Amino acid sequence: MYLDYNATAPMRPEAREAVMEAMLAVGNASSPHLPGHAAAARVDKARKQVAELLGCSPGEIVFTSGATEANNLALRAGYSTGGGVITSVVEHPAVLEAARELTADTPNALTLLPVDADGLVDLVDLHKALASSKVSIVSLMAANNETGVLTDLAPIVEAAHAAGALVHTDATQMVGRLPVDLADLDVDLLSLSAHKFGGPQGVGALFIRRGIDLPFRPLIVGGGQERGWRGGTLNVSGISGAGAAAAAVTCALPVEQARITELRDKLEVALTQQTASSYINGARDQRLPGVSSVTFPGAPADAVLSAMPEVAASDGSACASGAPTPSHVLLAMGRNREEADSAVRFSLGYATTHRDIDVAIASTVRAVAQVRQALGSAI
Ligand code: PMP
């Protein structure tokens, strides 16, 4: 049972087909001959498809190797105007580490906003940080990868813009799971990764709102591709797959969203009823449809997952390198180390079935009981 869509989703058939088709063709998208034009046409098509999913113009999309690169690029660009960076303690390492690296010589330039027990940033803290020094960029994630908690971006954008700061959002877990409309959401920069919504791994994009002109040096210089934001021959097959996945999810999203929410709710009701003392992490009504971070006190998540190899879920920190560090997200939400180590993240997606959920429920209930018994946990 694959329930780790937040780590990566299976590739959609439409994406597989587009990748294969582009791989079998020859052509560098920058070459001025027919095969080159054909490759450029595939990239143009994908750019339109991604733009349509986001409600922006194709010219506002820069393809990258993933959200990690897009986040690094966004922060680097935003920071180039000379003010500080505001982000939060629960961001993905691709934002946190990029922000730390950029501000290494001027640590005062970095503000990390705390979150409450639900995983939400307090607007009052943001206003205070914006008022205390000149800020170039505010970077807050649209949806948290561990808990699915959603950030209410509209008031954040309003406050940041009023203070003259740009807004970036890491929307890697949101894109393809909930509607995103950049005609309405006034962020300046947005990152995504194709493999989270059924495209291939190793392809992402940074949305850069038209008119934004920043004095930064790109991460990768070379042939000036992607309007100078990122040098290098375009990954035509990967980009084609990203476009096809974007087009598929644009059509399927309303149906998938409702179906996945129903499955997630079924999982949560069953797990919290059938395992004593378990609870869901993150704001109940402000979460992605398909994510469930469940703490089973007295049952370390790594032991629970080992006791149910038939269920591919996550112990919260698998997005990183597999190193056994406690979840910085759950710690920031006020959980202690033991609680943070006892959370299993189930993440569902477009191909998840009722049977997957039935098996996950039965396996988890059994595994938690087994681990608690083995450890003599008094629950
Ligand atoms: N941001 C978030 C919120 C993520 O969940 C991930 C993937 N775990 C990334 C960024 C990085 O994406 P990628 O590894 O595809 O570059």
C-alpha cells in the first residue's frame, strides 16, 4: 500500500507517455533547426500546461530541477535587494537551509517565525518582524509536507507588500492537491516540484511574477536559458512529463480532492477510534486533503513502520536523508521528542483506493498494539 505521496507520487500515465515520446525524439530546445524547434515546442506546451494549472502566464515559469532548486533560486533572488529574510521554523530544509546559507555572514538578517500547537504562524509575529527591520523577502510555505497544515497566504501577502517585501511560497505540497490561482493569490514567487503531482522526479518550476526584476546572480550560469534564470540544456523529456501531469491534474483536481478527503477522513476516524490515545497533528480544518500525521504515544514511528512493511508511509522526516532526527516541525509545534518520534505520516493521492485505506487501518492498529506490547508501553 503506497501511502507516501508527500515524498513522491506515482507517475501519471499521461506523464509517462509524454516523457517517453520526448525521450525518443532528438533535439536541443535551443537549436535553430527542425528537431530543435520540435523540442522547443514540447517545452512551450509544457510551460502552458503548468501555467494553466497555476493561473499564470507561461512567460512567468522558469523550469528547474525541482522545488529545492526553485526555493534556493527564489530566496537568492529575493535576498539580492539588500534587506532581510523572514521565514518560519516549520519550512522544508530547502527553504530553511537556503535562508541560513544566504544570511550566514549576517545572522540578524534572518527571522524565523514560530508556529502554534496547530502549526500555524501568528500574523502578529509577522507584523512585528516586518516592522523591526528592512525585509526583502518573506517566504512561507503554502502547505506543510509533514502535517499538511495550510498557510493563509492572503493576509501575509498584504502585510509583506505593505512593508515593501516580496513574498515567496513553497507550494510544493499544495500544487496539484488544492486549486492554486495566481491571478488571485498575489505572491511574487512560487515553487513547485512535478513529482509530487504525478510528473517525473527531477523537474520543478519557479513562478516569477511578471515585472519583477531583481539584481541577483543565478545559481547556474551558462547558456542563458530560461531568460537567464537558469543556464543549461533544458530537460525536454522531464519538462514534457511535468506539463502532461499538470494538464491531467488540472482536469482531475475537483474529483480527486473530494475523493482523497473522504479516504483521509476514513483513515483518521478509524485510527483514532481503534488505537488508544492517538491524535492527529496540525490544524484540523486547515490541512491538505490527503495528509494525516498521527501520533501513537508509546509506539515509536520507526518501530511501527517496521512492523508493517506492507504499508509504505513515513516517520515524518523521510523527506530528508533518512537520518534519524526528530521532526523539526512537530518539535516547533510544542511536541516533546518522544511525541515527535511517535508520529506516522500517511499521505494519500490520486491512485489511493478504499482497499489501500482498509489495509492501512488494519495493519497500523495491529502494528501499534504489537510495538506497545513489546515495549511495555503503559497506554
Ligand atoms: N518543499 C517541500 C514542502 C517539499 O515537501 C519538498 C519535497 N520533499 C521540497 C520542497 C523539495 O522538493 P524536491 O526534492 O523535489 O526538490
